Amino acid sequence: MKDEGTAMVDYPPGWTCERTLLRLEYYLLGTLPREESLAIAEHLEACEGCPMHLELHRLTVTTRRG
């Protein structure tokens, strides 16, 4: 999922890039428990690559809703 050469971030502890990316849609829909949403927000602040995936996902969701 991550680009080659991009470090995987494990922040907050236990919240890897992979775990974060698997939950992005639920994060955008606001259907995650508060603790998970906060952990994802913290991860997005600490990670270099995941915010790009978030924006791409937002564009995809917006395009589908049309």
C-alpha cells in the first residue's frame, strides 16, 4: 500500500499505516468509535504518506456520490 522507500509509521503505538488505510473509509464516514478516530487523526499527523491516501480516498468517495 505504501510507496517503496517510504517508511512505515507505527504511531500511535499499534496504529500502522496498513491499519490506518484499512479504516479510512469508516473514518471519513464518521462511523468509527471515538478512540479509533482519534488514533487515526494522530497517525495522519505523524505520517508522511497516509494523508495523501486520505485525500485520494476523499476524491473517490466524492466522485462516487456525484
